[in-house]
Amino acid sequence: MLKHWNDGPTKSAIVDFVGRVTTPGPDFVAPQDRIAVFDNDGTLWCEKPAYIQLDFLMRRLAAQAAADPALAARQPYAAAASGDLDWFGAAVTKHYQGDDSELKVLATGILSAYSGITVEEHAARVTAFFAEVRHPTLDRSYTECGYVPMIELLRYLESNAFTCYIVSGGGRDFMRPVTDGMYGIPPERVVGSSVGVTFADGNLVTTAQPEFLNDGPVKPVRIWDRTGRRPMFAAGNSNGDIEMMQYTKGFRLLVWHDDADREFAYEAGAEKALKMAESEGWTVASMRSDWAEVFPR
Amino acid sequence: MLKHWNDGPTKSAIVDFVGRVTTPGPDFVAPQDRIAVFDNDGTLWCEKPAYIQLDFLMRRLAAQAAADPALAARQPYAAAASGDLDWFGAAVTKHYQGDDSELKVLATGILSAYSGITVEEHAARVTAFFAEVRHPTLDRSYTECGYVPMIELLRYLESNAFTCYIVSGGGRDFMRPVTDGMYGIPPERVVGSSVGVTFADGNLVTTAQPEFLNDGPVKPVRIWDRTGRRPMFAAGNSNGDIEMMQYTKGFRLLVWHDDADREFAYEAGAEKALKMAESEGWTVASMRSDWAEVFPR
């Protein structure tokens, strides 16, 4: 097991922890309480040069701008139409640094981008996106942008009777159509941000009303809603994962993006999390040193 | 299987449906899509003479009134202190008939009744309540107020690879501490109304803010949030279950409380659902005729 992890203290720490909680003794945890939570963007799949979901949204915003010149003059439609990824990336980075001004402009566009369709139609559009679109620089489809050591870790935990959930700031209904195929995680174990849906004529239809931004202190709240349990294992990579880590009693794994050759090297949006890993004794997984492979071959 | 159900059209309809969706052919449903949703109050456990959760809340409100005379003069504390169940029952019945005025007064008291404690402490109080309190008229503890034919139905569906969820207007965190023991349903498969919880100092703490009233058109929305799937089987008993039934493609079972000898006979709050069962072809389970037993012996 864990053959895509290089031998060393990170791999040993994971294996030691799993051994302790599955072996009768003081650290034993009953199988039903072996809950593991995984962030998605930057933890299970690549989030650079931009969130995959931003690509999905930008294509829709650009199409809306092309159909309506009044929209094309405004943000976020103007940035989407010109492919100005930096505007989008800056809005999110500023959010993690405490400035929500541009995120709010972005959110208004995002919230209405796919409003007024059934959840099944929304899922079909997500599925079509993943079938068509490739990562802009990695020469692979987005569905091949999951990290093989992390997918292997999901299986390793499951083989030790853990139940794994994805708990992401990304959209619940954006992830669900692909998480089973990419990660072996079914829709009922995907927790994410959500836009409200409403019941109409026997169907659920998307609205433009925000429901949950599943980030930071909201993550533990939504984990409780979904599971009614406190996790024993958490994996994340950014400042938005800190509270999920703090809520977790057990093992905390922070993915460190330090591999410019095989993926991307960055600490923006993870500065506080990396400091806390040191002060709180969380385990840091260096992509460069700890991972034998990054992506599926 | 289903030995607590009398032979007849209701039992036959259930068995026929399960046979069809589990047998290769035009009606076959893949195991992962065999989602069943069960209302709780009046569907899985007895809801008369009052919701069990009202008893839990009234005891707390009465204790608050005893500790604070200013509270004791106001509703809902006055009704709780005098054991005036009718005031509480009327507030809920009026809600189902479209008048929310008293429910709002009730809700304010309910929302703050258990605010400011950790979710673990809340669960401990629920557990203590169920360990101590008995049903006021049925001469049994509340944990023995589950309907054995319905619990048997949960097991029957599970033995046919269905995954069963509770989807109740009752409190998510009121049900969770007892659903595993009473029904074999773990906390991650309990969907209910919720009061907001907030992350503080590494813990989740209850607030007095309403989050979801999981009733009527909200039920399909919360089912989608929890499962990401459309149910194939739904069981309910009241007007608050109508939209959940409409969202379900497959089998709809409506429990009809027509057994004054063994339980209670009433249609208040279920008038519309009983009419729709007829017009929409839902299956009605008569407690009197279809159930060989009601409660555990």
C-alpha cells in the first residue's frame, strides 16, 4: 500500500496512525467513527493555474457575455470574455487574505451562471465539461488531474474501515458528477459549497441564491451536518482548511505545493496553514519529496 | 421477511416493487441508486399525544421558567410550566393548516432552549432524556415507541441493497443519538431540522439561529444535499411529506393512523396527503389492517 509515497517520516506517520487506531489498545477507534475528510482543490486535484470550477464558470460567463453586450461590459463577464484568469485568481486570493470585495462581484456572476435548470441538467453540463476540456498547461484532461498518492491514500484508509468524505470550498454539485470516477467517492460523501435549489413541479431547480460557502469555519459545521461525527483524519492544503483541521481529533495532513517541476510551487493562500502545521504538529506532505508520482501516467 | 405485515395488497405492493427494481429487466435500478427516505414522526415512531421532541423541549422550557419568573409569564414557557400540551399541539397543527403565528412564538423558545452548548453535550442531554422518560399513555419508554413493521421494512429494503435515510421535520440532532439503537440508522443518514451550530475553540456549539425547517418542499432539497440522488422509495404520514413523495420516483407509502386500539386514530395534518394518496396512486398502509404488530412486545 501507499506505493506512490516515498519512504520517509510522512508516510511512516500515516501508517503509524492508521495502525494505532485500528489495533486494540488505548488509541483504538471503532470503525463507524473512522471518518476522514479531504479538501479537494489543491488536496485531491490540481488547483493551478486556476480552480477547475473557474474554467467551467468562465466558459459560461463568456457565453453569456457573447449573447448580451450589456453583460460583456461588466465584471465578471468582461474578465471571462477576455480570458483574464488573473482577475479571477486575484479575487479568490484576496478572499483568503481577508478582502472579499472582488469575490462578491465574482459571486454574483457565479451564482446566476447556471440558475434556473434542474439539478440533473446541471450535472449533465458538468459531465460534458469534464469530457471536453483539458488542463491548460499539464497536457492532460481535468479528470486526470487528481493526485495519485492522495487517491491511493483514500483507498488505504478505506481498506482500514475509514469512511472518506470530500469537504471542499468547491461546488457540491460541480464535484459530484466526477468524484466517483476520479476518486471512488460517491455523491453522498461530497460536501461542498452550494447554491440554493428549490422544489418545483416534482423537480429540483437551481436558483441564484447562495446557500453555503463551505470554507474555513463553515467546514466543521457542514461535516457535522453530513456525518454527525467528528473526523479522525483530515487532509487539506490551504488557510481555508484550518478549522477543519482544528475540529479533527487525530491525524492532520497538509499538502505542500513545492514541486514546480511536476505540478506548481506556491504558498499564497496557505501561509497561515503552513505556519500552523509547524506550531500544531500537523504532518506536512511535500509533493516534491514525499510523492513518487503526482498524476496518473 | 415482513412478518409483522399482514398479507394483503399493501404488503404485496411493497414486495412486488422491490422484486421489480432488483431483478434484471426494464424496472431494474442499480444498487447505488436504491435510496429510500423515511419520515420519522408518525412514520417510524409514535407522534401522539405530542411529538416526542416537544416533551424534550417542554421539560427544558419548564426548567427555564422555574429558574426565571419573567420567562414563566410568557409563551411558550407558561404552557410548558403548566404542562399545557394542547397549546403546543395547536401551534404545530395550525402550521400544517397554513397559520404560522403560534409556531413562531414556539420557535423562539425552542431555538434558544438548548443554545450555547457543544453538540456533544446536546447529544448527552438527548440520550439522558430517552433513558429516563416514558411515553405518557402507552406504558413504554420512548425508545420502544418505534413501529416494528416499519423497522422491519428498513431491514427488508437494506437486505435488497437499498440505503435508507430518515428525513424528518424533527430535529437532526434530537434524532441522531437514538436512531442507530432504535432503527439501525446511523447519524450520517439522519436528515432533520436544524438549529445553527458554530465553530468555536475547536468545538461546535449550538446557537439560537434557525437553519432548516425540514418539512414540505424543504425535504427534497435536503435529500439532494445529503445524497445527491433522487429517492426510489419514500414513506411518510402527513402533509409535510407530500413534496418528498412527489420528488420520489418509485414507491410511495403513506402510513394511515386508523388504529385507536393499538395506537391513535387521527387525520389532522394528513388530510391533503391522504387525498393525494388516492389521486396519485400512493400505497396506503393502514395500521389497523396491514400491521400484525405495532410496537415491540
